[in-house]
Amino acid sequence: MPTYAYRCRECTETFELNRPMSESGDPAVCPEGHTDTVKLLTTVALTGTASGASDSRMPAPSGGGCCGGGCCCGG
Ligand SMILES: [Zn+2]
């Protein structure tokens, strides 16, 4: 379930809510009970999980294979 960030305009607190995407536009109530809140930019990963787990670079060419470079087949 995505996490949405909101900011309360009464106590200027920023809080997050886990709610379905279909309810992302619904009014959010701050932890203090205020209803005058605004929705911030959608940030799914706010919990600091961006540690570069998968460095998806271009895959290295698998050299040394037969019929790959046309050096040993039909030549
Ligand atoms: Zn508040």
C-alpha cells in the first residue's frame, strides 16, 4: 500500500498515511485531529530504503561463447 504524505496547516505537522491509491485524494486528518491538511508530493519510499540495492547497469557481454562472434561457426 503506498504511503502518502500530508501536511497539517493548523499545527504545520507533516505526517504520512498508508492508504489505497483510490483514497489518495480523500481528506486526511492529522494526528492531532485537524482536518485542514494538504497533500504533499507522492513519495512512496520515505523510509530511507534508497541504498542502491540493485545497480542495474548494462549487462556485460558474455564473451567466449561459440556462435556468438562468428569466429568458429561456418567459418
Ligand atoms: Zn494538525
